[in-house]
Amino acid sequence: MAEQESILKLNTEINTLKIKDEYRTKELDALMKKLDTSTSKLNDLSENIGRLLTAQDVNKMTDNEFREEMKILHSRIGDLQDKMNQMVDKTETRMNSDINLIYTKLESLERWRWITIGAATLVAWLLTNVIPKVIS
């Protein structure tokens, strides 16, 4: 009886090992495919880098030309920054004036609201206190 149990355990372990071996084989196959793909991509990248280096050598500027272009770019960036600051200032001024206009209109509406509430309160007081006495 104990022998049969140990044989069953051994069979179970063997089957488990077979499944693990199949799984690892599949993982290795997938890994090999990924390595092949990566190798081909690296080859393509190497070719592209070679082309870029060749193009860079052909189109290489001298140091003075590069410095001149950098000066031009620097001045353009400064001009754009100045224009942007002016636009931001104008926008801020317009926004402040718009906010002040909205506050003015809101104050006017609040004033009318309180006048209306006061008038309604006066009319209600007159209707409840003064008119019944005048009528009687």
C-alpha cells in the first residue's frame, strides 16, 4: 500500500516536471523569437545610425557658422519672450478690467435686489397693517 502511494507520488511529480518542462520550452521559444526580433531591430538601428553619421559628416557646419546661427536663434528667442511678456501684460490688464466690470454689474444687481426686497417688505407691511385700518 505504501509502495503504491509512493509510486503515485512519483508519477505525479513526473507529470508535474513534464508540464514544467513544456512550459519552460515554450518560454525559451518565445524568448528566442524576441531575441531574433531584437537582433533584427538592432541591425536596422545600426544601419540607420551609420546613415545618420554619414549625413552628419556631409552636412557638418563649421564652428563659426554654428555660432552665428546660435546668435540669431538667441536674439529671436529674446524677441519672442519680450512679445510674450507684453501679450501677458495686456491680457492681464484686460482681465482685470473685465473683472472690475463684472463686480460693478454685480453690485448694481445686489443694490436692485435689496431695493426690491425693501419695496416688497413695505408693500406687505402696508397691506397687512395700514390698509386694513383705512378700510375699517
